[in-house]
Amino acid sequence: MATLIHDTTIVTVDDADTVHHDASIAIEGGRIAAIGANDALRARFPDAERIDGRNRMVMPGFANIHTHLGMTLARGIFEDLSPPHAPPFCGGLSPLPLPPLSREETGVMVQLGALEALRSGTTALLEDGAGIAGYAGLLETTGLRLLLAERAWDRAKAGIGDPGPFEVSERLGDEGMERIARLHAEWNGKAGGRIKVGVAAWAPDMCTPGMLKRLRGLQQSLDCVCTVHLNQIWGEVAAVQAHRGMLPTEYLHAEGFVSDRMVAAHCRCMAHREERLLGQARARVSFNSAIAARRGLSPRIQVLEAEGCTIGMGTDNMAEDMVEVMRTGLFMERIRREDGRSPTPEHALRWATRNGYAAMEVPDGGWLAQGNRADLIMVRTDRAHLVPRMRPVSGFVHQGQAADVVDVMVDGAWLMRDGRVLSMDEEVIVAEADRIARRAWAKMFADNPGLEVPRGFAPPA
Ligand SMILES: [Zn+2]
């Protein structure tokens, strides 16, 4: 049965950034059947379920092309514990370890992240993780469009950003390769093609040349997207220089890992010749603006884009709010460019929607046009912070909030309607996640009295 959203504002993110005012959009069989005048579409789809779109705006959903859903466990703690930007570099992205969780507990934290993603209007998501098979089933039930990128590496006893000795572990490398192959065999193409599986190299300073070659070979044989954390922190740059005698992107390029099917996350601590290498390869870049701002580091998006990269956006750790990411990206780039007019809100919206879909190799998603996938959101616009409604895109990019998103649809199926999440039990997940995380952190600090407890840390309830 068709669905007709009528008398509404439709933000398309098409080539001309068309916005339809007081129009209708028809959805049928998981696709957008038509966009047009209210009367015409009412006549064309007389039996459609009608949804009153007044005081609503229909937009493409957001694509979060770099996240780790289970890192919601570190929310409120890791945001303020970034590694140093100058030597001595210590390795790792936080001075505190993550407390261990059971598989079931991890699943709850992953669902918490997926809930926040949905609530902020995310319809497509690239999850980078080690051991995704442990929660892929839970992710399937969220209804989100997914690219699951299982991670591999072969450096032992070190984390990202450690210029110390590189201890190779063939076992780690083999296990990673097997996890990717197994996840791909089990999940690629599942849920009517809504789920795809890709390859992730952890980071340049966590992989030997041999590991990078194996991963690139696997990517080619599986015919899939690959991703990598790249030029994330200055410690990583120092480590690759110490181990390989070159810069991180040069190292990946020398080993044949850089391609037009690679999603490079971060790209912050980069020389211009590295930005040029990525652009020449037509690589995709995940601009993780909110975590970048938290770390006090920012990529040169204008340069990367001018060199030829496709810019998408991601949340990375702890938060899944793409509305915040989109606005932070616009703000950070305006500061970097010292230009209060560039990028435009339309440009930032494109990064967060259509470009992200393109990076996930879903070219007919992330923008609204006849025949495209029905991955869309509805935003309530009769809010104090969103009126007057003269320029809907600018209004939402500059003033919108995740809570304005009231409806989410993926492949023509509603995942949230009128502010209620349909695909997950929100109340149970939120309560459970709070209990699990509080208990896990309190236990870790109790078991390790040498660890410094962050200021303001509350004991378990
Ligand atoms: Zn990351």
C-alpha cells in the first residue's frame, strides 16, 4: 500500500538543492513513487494512506559513516580524556581502559547507540568494530541501513598513537581476516540488501604492510567498501614515521590500500601531500566534526574536497547525534576558513545525507527523488527555535535539534512515528544501559585503585 505525505515541505538535496513548499510525496514498495503538487498526487494515489504533513518537513535521513555504537559505554568519560597532541606520545585514545562487558551487555550499549542514532534522524550507518557478529542480529532489528565494517590489525600490545616498538602478531592478523570473511558470509546482503559488510583496517600504525595488502586483497575479492582511521592524532603520525619512515596516508598509498572505495575517517593531522593523495584516488572522507572539536583537532575539509574527496560525516565515539555533527561541521569549517558564508547550510546538509549515502555505495539514497529509496525523516517545524519558516534548510542546520525529528523511515518502513520508536524497546534499553555502564565503571575503579576517577563521577545508583 502506498503512503502519501501531503501539504508539507520537502527538502530533496537533489542536484539543484530543490525545496518543494506545500507539496506531497508518495512512497510505494520502499521507493519514492512521486513528488509533486498536492492535488495531482492525491488524484494519482487515491487509496494511499494519507499523512498530514503540515507543520512538518520531509528530508532525507542522515548517513553516519563512522561510528562505534558500543562506545556509548564511555559516554561522559572519554570526551575529556584525549591523548596529547605533542610528544611524549603515550598510545591509545584515552588514559582509561574501557571496562569489560559481557556479550549481552555490549548488545544493550549498541542498542542505546542505535536508539540515539534513530532519534537524531539517522537512516544509514557505517559501524566500525571488532566482533560485530556478536551484535549484528540486534542491529538488524533496528531497521537501520547498515554497512558493517569488521576491523583487523596485526600489532600487539599497543594502541593507536604509540611510536614505541611495533610487535607483530600474526595470530591477531589471521583472526581479524577470519572475522571479516565470516561476517561477510553471514550478513552481506541480508534484510533485503539493507545490510552490507565491509573491511576495516584499524589504523596505519596498527597494521604491517603485509596486513594492509591482505586486507586490500580481501576487499577486492569480496567486492566491498573498506574503511580506516587515518591521520587521527599526532601520535599516529609520529608512530608511522618511526616505523615506516613516511606519513600515514603515504604509507597506505605505498601499500596500495588507498582507493576510490575507501572511507578514510578523521584525516585531521595531515600534510597537504597526503590530502592530495586522497583526492587523486577519489577517496571518501568521514568528517567527524563533533569528536574533532572535542579533541581540539580539525581536518581541512575545504582542501580535501577541492582535491577530489567526497566528504561525508560521522559521529565516531560516545554520541550518535547527526544533527549536532552537521552543525558542528558547518561551524568548524567557517572558523577554519574565516568565512561566515562558507560552507552553506545546503552544503553541510549534503555532507550529512547524500554524500554519506554515496560513501556507503547507496547512490539512490540520501536524497529525495522519484525512484530513490524511501529513507527519509520528518521534522516538526512548529517549534519556537524553528520559526519563522522561510528558509527551511538554513533554519534546521543552524537551529534544529535531534528532538525535532519525529518520524524516521528506511526502505519505506517506519522505524519511528510521531516521536515513538517502533523498532526497539526504548524504555528498557535506556534503563538497562544506564545500569550496565554505571556498574561496569564503578567496578573497574574499585578493582584498579591506581586509576584516576574522573571529576564528578557518581557512584552506582
Ligand atoms: Zn573511530
